[in-house]
Amino acid sequence: MAKDSTDFSTVDFIPAVLHVTRGQVLMDRQRHIAIVAKKSKTSAHLVHVRSGMLKMTRHTAGEIVEEWSEADYPFDRAVAKLLELGKQHGITDAARDALEELVRAGREPKQQELFG
């Protein structure tokens, strides 16, 4: 569970560790889905709806731990849903390219626990 954003009495001394894989499906508190398009040691790029359009955005490990959780949502279904949302609401070139690359990879990624 993520730290309560209204709790100012505790301090996190242990930095968040990024335990996601490329192609992993995540969900936020409003039940919006996202797919991890790229991953580095300290950040990940997610494809999700933001400001009414499908975009690819960069998030730090801390942001992902606080805002996102693992989704029990099939990879193929998530990609299809995001592509459909992109057709309805618009999609950036970066988001389209990332989703097309995930589709070309042709296999569901190995899921890992977000809080390992």
C-alpha cells in the first residue's frame, strides 16, 4: 500500500525500488490502466490516458509505487483497450510507437511483483 499523501509525520528513508517489467499492465486508484513501455533503473515510461489523450509519460520509482499497482488485466486486452482509447480520444506518436513495438514483440511479458 502506498504512503498516505496526507501523512506528514513520517519520513521515508528507504528509496522506492522499481519492480516493473516492460509490457507490464498497471492500474491507478481510479482504475485506469497503463502499460510499461520502457524501463530504466530509476524510472519507467508508461502509456496511459492523460489529459484526455493517450500519451507516454516518464515516472520515477517513487511515483509508480505511490500512484500505480499491479493490474490483474490480460496484456493483450490492455493493449487493445489502449489502442481503442487512442482512436477515440487521440494518441501521441510516442505512445503509438510504444504500443506498436509491444505488439510486435508478440508475447506477454513476465509479470513481477511491484513491491518485490
